[in-house]
Amino acid sequence: MPTVILCSFFASFDRRNLGLATSPLQGALTLNDPAYGLGASLALLVGAGAVLFLLPRGLRAQEGSA
């Protein structure tokens, strides 16, 4: 359970940082709103995929090595 809480904390922190970086990133990359939204959603999906697929694999490896 502590792992889930920690992952949830980092996910909310990541979303907050992405929201704060919207204006400077859009100006620097000259992206319109739909393009930035697509990029942001893909970034969050990749992060969620890493937690969903890589974290359980690491936990299983840890259990097997004990």
C-alpha cells in the first residue's frame, strides 16, 4: 500500500507541474491548444503505463529473489 500512495503522490505532482508549464511551453514550442493537449496526455499515459507495467514486474522480481 505505501507504494500505491507514493505513486499517487508523484502522479498528482506531475500533473500539477504540467499545468504550470503550459504557458511557457506553448510559447516556446509554438503549439496550439489541441497539439499541446495531445502531447500532455501522451506524456501522462506513458507515465501511467510505466507505473502499471514496470512497477509490478519489479515487485515480482523482488519477491522471487528473497
